[in-house]
Amino acid sequence: MRRSDEEHLWEAAGYLPFSRAKIGSFFQERPVLKNPFLEDALLRGYLRRHLPQEVRRRKACKKKQRVANEVDDWGRECEVTPPRLVHFDPWGRRVDHIVTSPAWKHMKDLSAQEGLVAIGYERSFGEWSRVYQMSKLYIFSPSSGLYTCPLAMTDGAAKVIQSIGVSWPTDEAYSRLTTRQPDRFWTSGQWMTERQGGSDVGSGTETVAVPQTDGSYKLHGFKWFTSATDADMTLTLARIQDRTGATTPGSRGLSLFYAEVSRDEEGRLKGIEVQRLKDKLGTRQMPTAELLLDGLQLSEEGRGVASIANMLTITRIHNSVSAAAAMRRVVQLARDYATRRSAFGKPLKDHPLHIQTLARMEVETRGAFLLVMDVCRLLGREESGMATQLDTHLLRLLTPVVKLYTGKQAVAVVSEGLESFGGQGYIEDTGLPGLLRDAQVLSIWEGTTNVLSLDVLRCVARSSGMVLHAYVTHAKVQGASSVSSLAPAVKAVNSALSELEDFVQVAATRAPGYLELAARDLAYSLARIYTGALLIDHACWKGASPSDTYAALRWCEHDLCPVATKQARGCYDPSTPPLDAALVYDRPV
Ligand code: UCC
């Protein structure tokens, strides 16, 4: 080959031409996303075990393959083409357009067609409708480009409207939220957070609702985090002003409002101004904004928090589904990669320490999946009128537990998963780092870990301990097994349950601050013990595999009841808070 004049020039200048650079011929194969349904032994076993045959027949595999082929590409497009805010049109008119990618719009149509919200309300599969719906969302979620966020809020809004009673003006909204027709389908926002409070909604909400002569209200306020701001409607909280302009402070002063997001003939948003889009660590695919709005009253006056709690239950369950799904996705990619990547003379899959690490991730993922699906099962039972009182208590207790536990697990497992790709796990255009950035929000929005731990305490107190009684009764039944290979796991669950009961007895005699300090560990204990019981139960099923048994045994090697362990160490004693504070604010002497 003739060398170009340019090459001669570079050489004369002392540089080696690129043609001689030793870049070698090796290119690492990338991890391949296969059919996420066929690749998920636990999901398939769980559905085979629990879903009626009629439901399973409809769960065609072809659609799951579509997730790997087409939908995942849309999800990636949502990530690389994030929404942007156009404040003004070319002629200077304020328009506040949130411009989203075509892929984001495809996600909306797909969600309607697949009935990702509708299934929960059609209830064609009775008590199993929620498990069916959530298992579809579980497959969809990691490829959805975060479209699961608007879907969570849409589902929550439909639930709130249904629980309050579907009548004017929300009947049309309800039918649009739960339709399968893409051209009619609406999504909803849940605009709660203000500058003073995302967690302490009761004292942080400043938005006021001013009564109008036609019986409607104008809302004036500043919503600080409004996720999926391109929604068609929203539910939001505000304080109703009386004739003198006074409002009731605290949670009892909050009412729930419904608002449609619409535009006037000139394309301007009616009653809403979008201040700016948020610059977030992750979930960049989804528009989150600061804005002002006006709307119509929906709840009974002063019942805003209680009314929106139904929405929180649904969005927290969706959050948990997304958490389990994120773990499953990274495990699927990591185990595929381990067959394609070689180091130190052999494929990663032949390095026992690497496989042990993947197996630990798998155990965490299985635990999360079973815990989430059990909560979906309980929700389905409640909504189909099949729930016993024990089921209702369990659902109330386990909703914050599953959300807080899986949110944290997802961050840990996804982070571990990225490590299994080496440096490539840290490179943006592999699409892998986004998994971690998006997982990080799961423990933050819809109630942080500590806020939810306190919610656990509150529901125990408000039910006079009935939710705990239901928990212990159910976990014991689930944990009983005659399969000898599971004996160590059964023993671990039962002794952890006894420790938990002992903890509760002791804690009940202590000052109130004692329980508050124990709240997070208590919630973790509830999650770990119950999950252990579920893994054992699944491993006892006649169609279970040796892997199901192995996973149950490994899970139960955890400290299942950290709250008892820490109680024994005096971690919640009255001296702890001052010592914690001294440590946190330690200064050089
Ligand atoms: O907006 C956000 C981002 C949106 C993105 C969503 C995407 C999700 C997608 C996931 C898939 C990828 S984040 C907003 C985050 N903020 C929160 O989640 C709020 C966190 N704070 C709490 O949860 C607090 O505990 C509050 C706000 C509920 C505390 O308020 P109060 O007023 O102090 O609460 P109370 O007094 O405990 O309860 C008031 C009423 C009571 O009913 P009544 O009056 O009948 O006794 C409670 O029983 O509300 C009822 N209630 C509940 N009911 C309170 N919490 C619950 C609950 N969890 N379940 C049932």
C-alpha cells in the first residue's frame, strides 16, 4: 500500500502513523439481553405455580421477546434523548412545552395496548390480576426508559378515584387512565412535594386552594418535584382557604385536588407554569419539574393525606417491582457477560469467586421478587374482595417494608452488578451506568427508608399490634416445612421470629424514643424473616428446583433479625442518640 504524503509528514515530525499502532484485533463481545421471561427461572416457576392456567396461556412469550428486541432500544433512546423544556415559542409567547422523544411516546402507546394499568382494574383474573399486571411490569420496567414512573402514578390515581367513587368530574379521567386504547389513554402525575417538604407533607405544603363562585378552586402554590410532568392530569394537595383567607395548619388542613393539564387555543398551559426541569442524578428520561397549577376539589375537606395514601400504596408497590426488576436485569446481563468475557486464561463463568458473587446477587434478587409478588398477591386479594383480615393487615405492614427493603437492595445489587463488567460497567454508552443512577432513586422517592420505617411503627401502633400479629402468624405458617434439606433455613426463620417477638415485648416497656431508634432495623428484620419464609415456601413446592432450595438456604444464613442482635448490644439505649450526635459532629480536640 502506498503511504500518503500526510503519513510521511507525520513521520518526519516524529509521530508514528496510526496504521502502525498496535491496536490488535480483539474486541470484547457485549452482554446480550435475551428474552427476559424465558431467562427468568423464578418468575416462570412462580407463575406456573400460582397463576391459573387460563392466565398463563395468555402470557405469550413473543411479547417478552419484543422487550429485548424493540422496547429496550426505545428505553435507550429515552435515556440519550432526555426531555427538554421550551419556555417560549419563536415569537416570544410563553408556551412551557416539555418536549419528549418519540420513544417516550411509543412507551405510552405500548403501555395502553398492553394494559399495564388497565389489567389492575379489569380484574379479569380475579385475585391474580395484580400479580399478572405486575409480572408484566417487572419484565417491562428495566427497558421502559422509566416510563414505569408515570404508569405507577397513573395506577395510583385510578386507585384513588376508584376509592373515592367514580363520578363527575373524574369519571372520564378514570376511564382514560384505565383504557387500553392508546389514543384515549391518559397518564397522571402525583404532585405532592414542595420546597418545605417531600416527606413532611403535613407541615411542608404551602399551596392554597381559593374557593371560586362556581364551586371550583384555584390553587396557588409551588410544587417542587413533579415527576412525569407531561402527564394529562394530576392529583395534588392544597390547603383550602376560608372566607378570611385563613387555612388550617398541619396534615388535617390538607385536601386532595384533581387537575387536568390542558392548553388554551394559543398552546399555553392553562393555570400552570413550568419553572424549570430538574437536573437529576438519574431518571433523566423522565421530565421532573417545578411548577404552579390550579384544579378542582376531589377529597373530603381535610382528608388529603388519607385520600392520597391509596396512591402511595400503589406507587410504593410499583417502586418495589421496579427495584426487583432492576436487580433481575443486571443479573441477567452479568451472567451472560460471564460467558463472553475471559480473564486470567478462562471465561469469567469458570472463576468460582466470580460465580459466588453472581450467586449472591441472584439470592438477593430472588428474595426481592418473592417479597414483591407476595405483596401484589395481597393487593389482588384485597381488591377482589377475597382478603381476610389477616391479609389486609399484612398488606398494610408489608407495603412500606417491601418498598424500603427492595429500594436499598436494588442499589447494592445493581452496583455489584456493574463491577462484574469491570471498567465497562462505568462507561456511559454501554447503557450500564444508567441502571445504577436510576436505581438510586428507588430508596428516595415515594418515602425514604427512614420515613417508611416510621410508617411501619405507625401502622403497628394504630392497629394496636394487629399487623404484627398477622405477620407472625403468616410467616410461621409459611415457614413450616417437612423438607429435610430445608431444615436449617426453617430453624433460622423460626428462631428469628421468636427473637422478633421478644424484641417487641421488651420494646413495649421502653420509652417511645427507643422504638424510633430501632425502626429501621425492625423494618429490615420484618423484610428478611418474611422473605426467608417465602423462599422456603417456594422451595417446598412440588415443581421447585434444587436452585430454589439452595437460594432459601443461602438467604437464611443472613442475620434475619438484626433488630434483636442490635438490641442485645444496647444499640437503642437512651445514651445512643447523644453519642451518635457526638460522633456525627465530632471535632478535633
Ligand atoms: O412525589 C414524589 C415523586 C413522584 C415519583 C413517583 C414515582 C414512583 C414510581 C415508581 C416506579 C419506578 S415523591 C413524594 C414522596 N413523598 C412521600 O412519599 C411522602 C412521605 N411521607 C409520608 O409517607 C408521611 O408518613 C406522611 C406524609 C403520610 C405523614 O403525614 P401525616 O399527615 O403525618 O400522616 P398520618 O397522620 O400518619 O396519617 C394521616 C392519614 C391517616 O388516616 P386516618 O386519618 O384515617 O387515621 C393514616 O392512616 O393517612 C393515613 N395514612 C396511610 N394510610 C398515612 N400513611 C398511610 C399509608 N402508608 N397507608 C395507608
